[in-house]
Amino acid sequence: QPHLDSDGDMVGAHNGNVVNNVELRQMFTNEGLLVRSMNDGESCVHAVERYVNRGQGFIDAIRHAYDDLQGDYAFVIGQVNDDKLYAIKKGSGLVIGLGEGFTCVSSDLPSILPLTRKIVRLNDGEIVTLWHDRVELRSVATGEVIARAPELVTETMEAVQKGGYAHFMLKEVHEQAQVAREVLHMLDGSPDVAGVIEKMKSARNLYFIGCGTSYHACLLGAVYFAQIAGRPVIPVLAPQFGPQYAPTVNAQDVGLFVSQSGETKDVLNALQLAEARGMTAFGLANVIGSTLTKATACSLPLCCGYEISVPATKTFTNQVVSFLYLAYRLAGRDTAELANIPALMDKTLEMVAAQVAQIAAEINPWSDLYCLGFGATYPIALEGALKLKEITYAHCEGMLSTEFKHGPLSAVSKGFPILFAAGPNDLPLIVSGLNEVTCRGARAIAIGQDDPRLHANASDVIVLPDSTPEIAPLLAVLPLQLLSYHMSVLRGYDPDFPRNLSKTLTVD
């Protein structure tokens, strides 16, 4: 951004997703407009341009374009030699700032506050005209002027950045549905995905490489590739890549290197070793322009925006969504089946919030816990255990549920809390694990879809909405994130900035 119309007479920028971008680009091309990129922000400009070319006034052209642009977005546009800007809102945030002798517009309130604390918030279906000293709101549908008094923001910058949530982590947990929607949209429109898939199809061996939370996403990605696409994948902890795999890889192999920051030193070390052996390397990172995104043949963005809290939440779920999408593409399945993931994530958080907070209060006195899973929920168990360790400082071990009887079962005592992430395809083995611990007095807390077998054998059941065997593991991590958050707060800790940890690890 910014984007231009065909003749360079209009300039615009947007935030959000135009879901019919592919169809619009084809229509614009057929009508003779100069389409320079695949970005949906450019489609916003051309959508206005085509109505201006038909003789519409500029503000009416924007109103007509609003109906053509499907999805959730906010969009600002202006013309050469015009002293005004115009902005519309449809699903994404949009705020107007009113300063001394200037106006401004942004999708992000914190970016305005250093300039002015006098603002006007737009609602969906509204268009605003900005002069340097005033603004005018209208209805997109009718064109009628809307009177709205400005408001004065009195909260601190930190409070505004948290969006009304007590901590960044809780805010980011609740942003997961929206960013999942954004990464699915990006993947649908990305010209790079087809090339990545073709390389994966022809690869001798396929490696997913990461650390910590990103490694857990790699583990689940490997399960997805096997179960959905019939393609074996080797998930690797990045530091182990050198001694165990680097000596054997060659140009016929493909590696997908995964890092939230794109600067994780262990991942970059593994990448260097892989490329020295000729391996084709792709990246999956949240920070565009990071070392990982520059050093790989192609890097897919996670589209999470800023993740301020040290414990990863939305970057993990978008890594998982990306792996699931790639598995579908590799298998030739219709990725439209994944479009309901964001709604299911929102529904999950709504369904489990109160119960998870109550369970957190009840098990908080315990300083040792286990988190178990099987199959696709095994990586979820590892991730849940990591979250509990990171921000509650409790000892929590993630484990394959069938391994618990091989030693750790001796740790069980009356009331001992054990969490089970239950996938719909693996319930018999999960139920067996529940029985093993409840008969010894443990408090077995199952997380899964509503099933009488869970209710009959678990002490507590945190019920998830019905979904598919592929999506269910992704939903199961959300209660574990919330549980970790509530226990951290109950213990008086700051879940955003746990001791001894940093967001980006740039050392060996």
C-alpha cells in the first residue's frame, strides 16, 4: 500500500479482507482497467474507479463500490488535486481523529492518540469525508448526512491498546477468530501457495521445523498432512535438525521453517544448515521483513498483527490454520470447508469462558499438573502444558495419553488435576486414560465435543462446539489458553510478561 487506479489519479489504502477479490480482479481486467497486483486493497481503488468512469460523482462511486466489495474491511481513498479524503467502514475498525487544524483516519485507535484524543467512531455502512478542519458522515445506503458528536478519549495509551481487556493476552485470545479469517483469506489469494504445494508434492522428504509453540504447530501440521493428504512429514525441533537431519538432506527435500518473529536463532541456524545442503526452504512467520522471510525461497505471512503478550496465542492458532489449509490444498480438497473456523473459535470462547474460569479457581492451589492428548490432540496437550508453565510457573507436563501409564501414573493422588484434550476420532483411548486416573482419585478434566462417554468417565467436561476431526484439535487449545490465563492472574502474576522469557529468542 498505497494503491493506485489505472491512471494514477486515485490513491487508496485498506485494512481487512475483500473476499471476492479474485472475481473482482478478473472483472476489472475484462473492463480494461490496469490491475497491477493481487492485493485486495488495489481492488478497492478499482471498484471506485469503474463507477467514476461511468460518470458517477466521487462520493457516489464510493457508495456503489461498497456494495461490490464483499467482506470485512475499512478503506480510505483520495483523488489527485483534491483537498479531501473519503473513508468507509464495513466490518473492520475505523476511527477519525480531530486535531487542531487537521483531521486523520486510522483503523487503529492507539495510532491516533499521540496526535489527538478527540475522535469520531464510524459504524458499518457509513462513509466519512475529511477536510483538514472538519469531517462529514453519511449513510452509504441513503447518502444522508449523519450527525455525531465527537468523543474525548480519557483512557491511558496502554488501556486503549488492550481494547478494554485486562491484559494483552486475553485480548489476543479473543482476536484469534478474526486473524484466522484473515490468514485464510490471504492463503486463498496468495500466488505463492501453488508453488509451495508443487514443491511439497515432489519432495523426497518434507520437514516442518520450529521451536516451542511453533514446534507444537509443526507436530499438528505433520498429523494433518498424514491424515488429510497421505503425506508423511518429519517435524523437527530446530536445534536437533543439525545433528540428526542436516547430514542427510539434499536438493530433493523441502523444509518449512516456522517462527512467530522470524528471528528465532535456533530456526535460522537450522535454515542455514539446510540451505548449505541444497534443501528448498520455505518460511511461515508473522513478521514480514524478518530474517526468515528474507532468507527463504518463499515465506507465507501469519497475518496476526502485533502479538504483544509473550505467550503465543493467535500466532499458534494461525500456524495451525495455515498447516491445515496447506494439507487441504495438497490433498485437493475444497478449502471452503475451513471457512467456518473463525465462527467456531468465537463460539468456543463463548461456550467455555465461565466454566474455565471456575475450574481455574478450583485447581489453582495445585503446583503440578498433566495435560494429555492423543493423535491430533497430542500437540495441543503439549501446547497447553507449555502455556501453563510459561505464565503460572506451575510444573505441567504435556504427554501422549497412552504414555501416562508408563511411569507418571504413580504421581496421581486424590484431586490431582489432569487435563485431557479429546479429539472425536480418538475417544476410546482418551476414555481409557480417563478411567486410569479417575479410579485413583484424580480430577480428570476433559476438553472435547459433547459425548456421553466423556461425561460418564471424566470429573469435568469442557464442551466444545461440534466440528470436524480436523478442526476439533484447534478449538481444544482455546480453553487451555484461558485456563492458563486465569490461573496466572489468580496467582498474582502478569501473564503478558512472564519472568525470564522474551518474545523473540535471538541467542543459541
